[in-house]
Amino acid sequence: MLYKIINSRTTELVDKLRDTRTKSFAFSTIVDELAAILAYEAGKDLPMLTKEVPHWQGTYEAKYVDQSRIGIFPVLRAGIGMEKGVRSHFPNASVYHLGMRRDETTAEPIWYREPENVTCELAILPDPMLATGGSGVEAMKLIESYGCKRMKMLSIVAAPEGIARIEKEFPQADIYVTALDERLNEQFFILPGLGDAGDRIYNTQ
């Protein structure tokens, strides 16, 4: 299911990311904030458990989310830019880095790193740009092989083509975005997009 987290704050922040005058540190700070907003929304439907905790009048039944079976799967390298914001809401989740690079001719992902010893029931996939959906689909195939039952993808901007591909191949997955852009261009880049999120986060070319 697609969840569009679009409001005055997210729109303002995304527009700052689109602005080519936004420098690297400011860009990464905004990505942090948007990642935290997406993580907050993605966590709204998680089941609450209770535990007895010390209270000034004895004990108290406190509510909490069990994060022991949550895995965060940032896609290298741009996904690392969202890791801090996502972990601000899931500080006790495990983090498993996925290494994929984009073939600039086909726009298909090429694996160069897969995590080991993965255990999770809920997988959270932060990736700033959901373009063709190729890396998202490949990530979900791998995560599914680990036995993770639920998947939530968090993206700052997404193209309709990428959304359609994820929904077709993984209809059970939830997709959270703060901007649904117009389309992909002939080089499979999102329009209007943000430019290369990884380069802008890390100030590289």
C-alpha cells in the first residue's frame, strides 16, 4: 500500500532539497528530518506491548513497541543518509546494510554486499530515491529469503514507475513517500527529483 506523507512541512523540506543551492550539510540534515517523519508514520500501526516498570507509587504498566525483531536495511550509499532519522524512532532495531550500485546503462542494480545472520519479522528499507524500483525489488527478494514477514519502504521522492513495480512484485509491502514526482526521464532519473541524493549528501560527484 502507498502512503503519501505530504503536508506543509514535508513539502517545504522536499523543495529545499530540490534547490541546487542547498549545500551538502544542510541537505543531509533535511534528509534526517524527513527520514524521521517517514519512520514515525511507518511505526503507527506497530503492535503495542506492556511491561511493568517502577513508578513513584509502586509499579506501572508501560506500553512499548518490541523492536527486537525489526531490521533496518539501508541501501548503500544514499540510504545511509536516512539511517540516523529512522533509528531515532527505532533505536533498538538491528541494522543490516545492503550494497547495490546502479548500472548506468540498464538502470538495474548490481549487488556487491549482502548482510549475514539476519533475523527479523519487520524490515524497514530507507532509500531517498525510488526511481525504477529495481533496487527496491532486489532488496525485498533478499529480505524475503531471510524470512522477514513484513516490509516497509521509506523514500523521500518516488516516481510512479517505481511505485508500480514494487506494488506489482511485492503487493504486501508498504511504501511511504514524502513526494510522488512526475516520471522518469530517458536516463531513468526522477523528474523533477533531487539530483543524485548520494552525491549531495556526501558532497561528491
